[in-house]
Amino acid sequence: MEHKKIKWGIIGTGRIAKVFATALQVVENSELHAVGSRNIESARQFSSTFNPAKAYGSYEELVNDPEIDVVYVATPHNLHLENALLALDHNKHVLCEKPMGVNLKEATILIEKAKEKNLFLMEALWSRFLPNIIKTKELIDAGEIGDVKLMTVFFSFKSNNGPEHRHFNPDLCGGTILDIGIYNIFLALYLFGKPQQISAIAGLSEQGVDTTSSYTIKYKDDKLAVMYSSFQANSPVVAEIHGTKGKISLEDRWFCPGRVRLNYPDETEKIFDFEVKGNGYECEAEEVANCIRVGKTQSDLWSWYNNLELFTVMDAIRNECGVVYPAHD
């Protein structure tokens, strides 16, 4: 498999499926082979834009296609476990859109299945593979801003969707923590590692999901990661890491491809700019394809351990905020 193109199947035809299909167009070692939807018309409409070889009117048909190497699960959160298991049970490698399941229990089920089948499995946390995020960790680890004391990370926007939308619907595992807060929490774990203490508070809707959440992670030497996510207000989506010798800023929409800015006490600065080939999602797609081609079952960059650590923290935050999904927790 080292020399052939990896053939992808996509389960789902919504916005994120289209973003990923767009990214695949610039991935040299991959091609989009098929798309599967719950109805054939949706699959055909998707195909009219992205031109896969096959369009299927059910997920079962897609995972039974013998030419598909790996399946990208692009369905709503509440279906990630079911759909990823379907693909694994049909001997397909899997890239599952974040979150990979709803909680630690579901992520563990998927990992155990991947182990049993000797298949590749990864959560599609695309920010982990972006050059600006990778550079930020390199700068911190090199001591560029001295001893880090504080990180502030915000991800907030006004959602005008109704209560049945996935942002707010508990049956679809709505709420900010799983949908956008996951990026904040990931950044804290990626840059600083395992936390010592977690505290959290949230504003809950009448349906019981978090529409606004604030959570703080404490590390040794009283280092704090202070984070906020909300569907209630438009605010700058920025991340700042403050150290004894300076500050690193990830500019607006920090979780996307962008620049890294360093500011020092003497008012000098350094700016790092990066180029990506497409929309940025190709970075994770390339990692998946490269791992599959050499027979890996997990990525060294975003491993199963990393994923379980992330869910451990997210479960703790949801528990403290009182957010429960009865069909899953």
C-alpha cells in the first residue's frame, strides 16, 4: 500500500464533509472514491461538486465497497460511535470527525475495536496538524517566552439556530464543550500536558446543554489555562500564552491556519507566517494516508492516548457543569 493512492469514502454530506472533500483535492497520495448519505439524492448532489467514483444512498453500501481504504465520518456527534464502528466492523480504517464519540466510554470502545481489527483510527482534530499550532509548541518548549504562567483561549460566536439544531439539541449532543470548547481544551493539553486541577461553570439552556462555558485548568507552578466557549456572543477567537520573557499570540480564529506573533517586554516582536496547500484539513488527511501506507494503527502526532486524555478532561468539565446526554452518558 506504500505506493498506491489511498481511497477515501465519506459518510455524511453536510458542511464538514464538503470542507474535507475540498481538502482531499490537494492531497497527493489520496483520492475521494465514494460518498455515502442516508438518501441517494443527497449523495448525488454532493457528487456533482466533488466527482467521486461512487455515490451511495446508505452508509452500509459505502462500507461494503471493497475499493475504499479509509472512511471519514462526518456525521453529527451523536452518530460518531455508531458510524465509526460500522466502518471498523467492515475492515475500513477510520478518521472520525471530532469528537470521536461523545465521552471517554465511547472513545474507548472505538479504540478497542480498532485494536481488535488491527485498523487505523484517529480523531479528526485538524488543528493539531496545522503549522502555526506546531510552531507554537516548538517556541514554548524552546523557552522563547521563558516560563509560561498563563494561557487564555476563547472560542465564541453567536449561534442564531433554533433549539432543534445540533448546537442546542441534547439528542444531537449539543453544547459548546463538545463542539468548540474541545479546541480550547486540546490546546491546553497539547502545550502543557496533563492537568493537576480542573474547575468549570456553564450556563445551561432549558434543554440542558451548555450555551456558555468557562473552564480553567491548573498546572504545576500555578500555571493556568483559562478558557471560554459560547454560542451566545460574537467575540475575538484568540489564544495568548504569557511567559516571563514574552507573549505568544495566535491571531483571530486561532484554531485555523494563521500566523504566530511573539511580543517581548522591550516592545520588539517576531512574526511567523505559514502557507498551507488548501483549507488546512489536508494536513490531517496527509497524516492519515501516510500512517496507513506504512501500516500504523494510530498517529504519533494525535495518538489514542492523546484522545483518551482529552476525553478525560472533557468528561470532567461536563460533569462539573452538569451537562448530561442520557443516551450516551
